[in-house]
Amino acid sequence: MNARNRELFKGLRIMSAGEEYVEQMGKFPIINLTLKSAKQSTFESAYFKLREEIAGEFRRHDALIEKDILTEKEKERYSKIADCEAGYDEYSGALKFLCSCIYKVTGEKVIILLDEYDVPLENAYFSGFYEEMVQFICSLFESALKTNDYLKFAVITGCLRISKESIFTGLNHLNMISVLDRRYSEHFGFTGDEVRQMMCDYGCEERFADMKEWYDGYTFGDTDVYNPWSVIKFMYDLDADIHAFPRPYWINTSSNSIIKEMISHADRETRTQIETLLWGDTMDVQVHEEITYEDIHASGENLWNFLYFTGYLTKKEEYFKESTIFLKVRIPNVEVKTVYQNTILNWFRESIKKQDFSDLYQAMEEGNAGRMGEILCSQLMSVISFYDSAENFYHGFLAGILSQSEHYLVKSNRESGNGRSDLMIKSPSLRGKAFVIEVKVSDSIDALEDDAEVAVRQIHERGYIEELRVEGYRQIMCYGISFYRKDCEVRKGE
């Protein structure tokens, strides 16, 4: 290892680990390949991106073909792969071929680093070409890892531990390290002490509470850790502005396909379980580490395992029962909770576009508060609710439904009179009707009626209808609506 590279590790623990480790530094050639770019909608496009990644790694080792050690035939094959001109079979065996070339020139066996191996599989599953992608990845991995005499060792990283997947068939010597592993648990993220020290070094320790609420909460083995990507991104923003708002950094780098798939196919039991987690409670899950993407919907347990191993859930505790490991899982932090909430709201917006709410508008126009309550309760039964930010949820729920009419305009949270009304619904014509709706969230089922009355009084007392009168509307109706879980009460104002 040259002096410049050695300097990068100066002062780090690896340098004091002993000569048996230090003497390995820079000794072995490396093949470094990431598969995270294969997120295209067709197999042809995803396969093209994988070819580009492989070709790029060949070009990184271009010095090999300048040596006279390789034969002309080997150089020709090498150049075709590097120039993205080779065929399917040449790319599926490319890593083993590159290893053989490196070994032939250097005399050293090769270390292969494969990052995010499961991204092409996840993308292929949700895009509809799973079998084609499995076949290619299987060939690529088998040649590189199973029958490769030029391999020193390989490190493969991904979210899911899928040892029964066909891409790993026959690789019985794999040593799996999962988020359940205690030996390496502190290395899956930053510990609390590390984050606090980092924030002190950058002079932003006053924002530690926000950092903890948004990005802490993962338990790997017996260690509590923070999401390292999100911590670094938030630190970057805090360094520029100490008042920067936390954001869902890690989640924004993912397609969240598993969450979308789960919510779109959720039955009543699954919806109830999601609501339980959003409420902050835990649920018990039997661990199934050896699963494939094809197993997602085979059972509810598989679904929760996918969410756990991909970081959308974490464990609160684990226990052993009847020869099986069980976990009590929970949503780790605010960052991840926003994914569930935003995905639920997006799914709800899409689903209500397919429905006809003319009966709700008819009831609202006729002053039939009872019928309005029945329709809204029926909708609440079919949607996944989250109650920790209940006002936002119910406000979005109402605004989404009422926005479906082609005959009315919906405005939310507009300043009016002496305060802020929750919703205003207006006919484009001033001769038509207009409505003011105030929303309350009750603490109990018994408080629904009283809270609906309070909402009606608030509309009048705070002059919420003044903006509509100034605009010229004369037919103005008011409704107070209170919610508690899956129930609601609607009261009409006089």
C-alpha cells in the first residue's frame, strides 16, 4: 500500500489492530461493482445498465491489456466487454473472466465487492421481469463466486438475506451477517455517543433532540443505532443553517416499492396492523430470513419480514418460542413514519378518484348531516388511519374526498374572519352554494357529539364565513365534523 493511501487510515483503529491486519493493506486487487443503478422499467434497460457497470469496472483495469501476459484472444474479449459490445454469455461470466486476467498479470487472487446485489431483483419483481433478472444475476454470481479459482474472497451487501434465492444456489460457504447479528451490530449505523460527539464537533448539539427523534431508533443485535446516511445529510444541512428542518433523506433515495405494494394490497387485517404500528405500538413477527421476492404475498409474516430487513421496521425485543425466533417490531423513527403516512395519503388520493361522491355532496347541499356522517364513516372503515398527527390526517381525508366534485372548488386552511377555517367549498358561481367546514379530533368516542357542536360554534364565533359573504355568496352552509378513530359526527350550523 502506498504512503498516500496509508495516510488515509492514520489514527484509525485498524492501524492498531496488529501487523497481521496492517500487512494486508493494499495487497490484493479489488473488483468493486454496485448494482444499484439497475432500476429501469424493462429487462432490456436494466440489463443495459448492468452491462455498463461491468464495462466500467473493466475499463478501470485497462492497464491489464497493455501487458503482454494476456493472449490476443483474451485482449479481444476484454475490449469487447469494456466497450459494451459483448454478448449476454460474455457479460454473465465477466467477473470470473476479469478475475482470471487480474490473477494472470499480478499473481494475486482477487477480492470482489458487490454492493446492493438485491436492487435489480427488487426492481425486476415490481416491474414484472423477475425471472429474466434472476437468470442473469444467477449466472453472474455463480461464475464469480462458486467456481472461481482466482477469488480470494467476496463481500456482498444488500438489504435482504436471501440464501434460498436461486442466485445463491450451491454457495454453502457464505457467512451471513444480518441485522440480527450481535457481533457486528454497532457497524450498521452510528451510535448515540458518536452522533452526539459529531454534533458537538460541528457546534450544533442543540439540535440533538431533532436528530434523535428523526433518525435514531434502529436496534441491530443489542445495539441502538442511527441511520448513518440521514445523520450525515442532516449534519450537512445543519452546518449551513443551524435552524435547518429535518427531512426524510434516506427515504427519498428509495422507491419505497414494498410499502406501496403492501398498502395497495392491504386487507382489513393488514390495515389494522399498520394502524397499530403508526400508533406507536409493536406487533409480533416470526422471523423468516431465507425468503425471496416471490414470497412477499405468500403470508403476512413474509411481508413484515421484508419491511424489517429493509429498514421500514426495527425490533423492540426478540424472544425464542417453539424453536423459532420472534420479534416485537415497531416503526423506528419519524423519518420512516413519514413514508407510511405519505404513501397512505397518496394511495388514498388515487383510490378516491375512482369513486363517486355525488351522494355526499347531495347530503351536504340538503343539510342532511346524518347522511354525511354515514358516508364518511363508511370511507374511514376502508382507509388506513394514523392518529398521532390526527388533524392532518382527517383534514387530508376530507379535502381529498370533497375535491372530487367537478361542481365545487375546495380551499383549505384559508385565513378568514378572525381565524382560520379548515375547509371552504365554493360553487364557481356566486349564485351557487358555499360551505364552511370545521374539523375537530375528539379524545374519546363519547366526546364526538359535543366536539361537533364546538366546531359549529367556532365557525360563527370566529367569523369564518365572512370571506364568503364579502365575495358575494348568499347561500352559505356550515358544518362541524368531529372524528375519533373510525367514527365521526357531523353537525349542521344554523
